[in-house]
Amino acid sequence: MNALKKLALCLVAVAALLGLATPAQATFQMRITSSTAGTIVIDDGDTGAAVGHAADISAISGVILFSGSWGAYNIQVNTGESKPVLGSAASPHMDLSYSVNRTIAGAAETLSIEISDMGFTSSPTSLNMLYGGTNGAGTTSTYLAGTGLNNALYNTGDASGTIGPEPTGAYSGTGSFAVPNNSGNPYSLTLKVTINNNGSAGISSGDAELNPAPAPAGLVLALTGLPVLGIGAWLRRRRVPTAA
């Protein structure tokens, strides 16, 4: 047995030296797709060495930061956040913020920016969608968020919500959707912003957020009122005269 273990360790070491070892894959991922340039992928902690991938310039786990040109756009700021920086597996909270600049007018182009993460556990649960920003000249945008009960990245087919299309200029909107009961199994969540540009030059920026819906107002008031009710009962008991 010892000889077999030594042989196995030697094979692993040789594979690592030759670059044959399979790298660990982060579940949190960003995907940017241009109707003219195709798709580029950024994993959390990505070095950008693989074909079709770009580097994550953030050194923080749970934060993906990309900056560069793609298609007709100079993507100046593009940040995705998920667990453990925002929320947790039991309390989903994700955020996507971006600023894209089309410096030269030309053909119409669609740009989509997505972030997706797996391993969320709380279901059923309601999630809030918030979206706001400014669309440049000739530009509209739409925000879609959804869940994949099979725990696969970018699957939004089981339940989803949409805000938009939002018009040129400043905008803001809210929405929500409910994650169905997944029998205790993990699921994925995806945020996707689609920017449609008619060929005009200009800057578009926005922030798309997904967070847990708060408890109903009545329940919050009831819970906050319990300590007060308890103190009131205690005071009433204190006021009752003691029998002689």
C-alpha cells in the first residue's frame, strides 16, 4: 500500500509540473457578449490565460472586476459582486455595476453583461430587483434576473423577473420574483443587463441589484412590539397591590 501511495504522489507531482493538473474552477463568473465581437468570460480570480477568458483584476474573492474594450465599447468600469462579499448561500445578494463608453458612432450593437453564481440554499424565497442609471444617446437597456434550480450557471428558466426596457436618459425601476421550493437542493442565480445601441456614441452606466425581500411589515412591527408588550405586562404586574 505504501508503495502505491508513493507512486500516486509521484504521478500527481509530474502532472503538476507538466501542467496537466486540472485547475480549480470558481463558481462565480461574469460573461460579456457583444453582437459584433462574441463572448468573453471572467471567472472569479481568473488570470485570463485560457482562450476566451479575460483577467479578473480584483484580488477579492466574491468580486469580479473587468476593464477593457469589447466590441464597439470601452468598458470603463464593470464590477460584479456575490458571496462572500455580498450575502451568503442562505441569504442571496448580488450586484452588477457598469459604465460603458461608445466613443465612435457606427453600426447598431447589442452588449450584454451577466454575472452568475451557484450554491444558494434558501428556498422558497422572494428576491427584490433594483435597477437604475443613465442610458446614452440612442441606447436602451433591460435587466433580467433569474434562477436555475439545476444549480447551473446562467440558467434563468425556472423563475425570473425583468425591469425595462429602460429608455434613453436617466431611469430607475424595481421588480421581484420568487425562487420555487427546491427541496433543500442548491440553485444558481444570474443577473443580466442587455444594452441596445442604435449606433450612437455616448456613455451608458447603471447598477443592477438582487437582494432578499424583507419580512412583511406587519411581521416586523409584531416582532419589534413584543419586547414593549413584555415590559408593559411586567409593569402592570408590578402595579397590582400585594395582598395583606
